[in-house]
Amino acid sequence: MWWSKEKIYYYINAAEKSSFHENLASVIMPHICRNKMILDAGCGLGYLASILKEEGYEIKAIDNDESVIKEAERIHKKHIFSAADAFALTDVYETIILSFFGNIRENLDYFLSHVSGNLIYITSAHSGVISGFRKDKSCDIDIFLASRDIKFKKEEHEFHFDQVLKSIDEAYDFMSITYSSSAISKLEKNEDEEFPFVIKNRKKIYVYVIEKEEET
């Protein structure tokens, strides 16, 4: 499993000290229907799904990691989460959200077979302090979708998702666990007594709204 206790710990601290998920929800909402069922596949700690539920959307959120689902239930106190395999779906949803979830080129046909409306795929260009660790592959996605004559809209956004830290030791630990690196040159002082250090991360993301072709 990708998640560990340490990754959960750092993610919760970052999520609860930023508006990243609120910003993400705000750019998704124009593309989803309020009165039709949405699936957040691979929901992780459930911040995005929880916000959409609070905004009045019908949503189910699944992840195959039971430990992270238990954490999502503990954090958000909502009955929308379940441990389930996103590759064993039996229902069809108006929209499926894939947020930082796998390779769309490998999974496109499968997920499109389980939507009646559209597929929302969110991926990161890893802009900012950690930009050197992963390559922006959005052009490859564009070419792939175009080669399949798939209709899609692509939006580019940048939101802060800073990592707050209680000590310099935590900074080294975070970089080692998350990026297998000891480089923390961007560590800054933070005006927060509980988290006096921060690694700034302005995260560039792409939101793909992929339309399902009408059957003839």
C-alpha cells in the first residue's frame, strides 16, 4: 500500500493547514451534477469527497486501503467512505473523479465504461519546491486523448499545498519518506507555534474533464 502511518500524519497536517482541497473542489464543481451520484475512486484521506458532500453533492468515496478509509471516517465523520477496489466496480456513475490516481492511459476505457456523464482526471505537474522529482507528463496525456478522438477539456491551476512541520528533524523525515531525498533547502520559518517550520509547495495541477462518447 502507498499509505503509511507517517505519510498519513504529514498529509493530515498539510491538509488541515491549507485550503488546497477547498480550491480543488471549487474547480471541479462546475463540471459535476449536484443531484446525481459521483464516485471518488482512490479517495485517500477523503478531503475532496468530504467537501463535495458538504456542498450538497451525492458522492461515494472508495479506496482499497482499509487503514486510510478508517482515517477518512475518523477525520470527516461522514458515511460516504468504504474500502473497495476501484477496478472491481459494478455500478455506473454520472461522474467518476480520479484525483492523482494512476495512469489514465492504461485505465481510460475501464473507467469510461462505468460513467454515464464524464470522467474527471486530476494530475500534478509537481511545480514548486519539489518540481524536480517528477516530470510533467500532461502533454503525453493530451496526445493520447487526441489520438483516441476523445473529447476533453483541460484546465491548469496552481494552489499552495505547503507541508507544515514541528521540527527540522520532521523536515528531513518528510522528504525522506515522500521523495527519498534529504534536500530541504526550501525550509522556512512559519508563524505557527505548533508548526514552526514549513516547506512551501505551490502545486500546479491539470484537471481533465473527459466526455463519454454517446452510444449510437
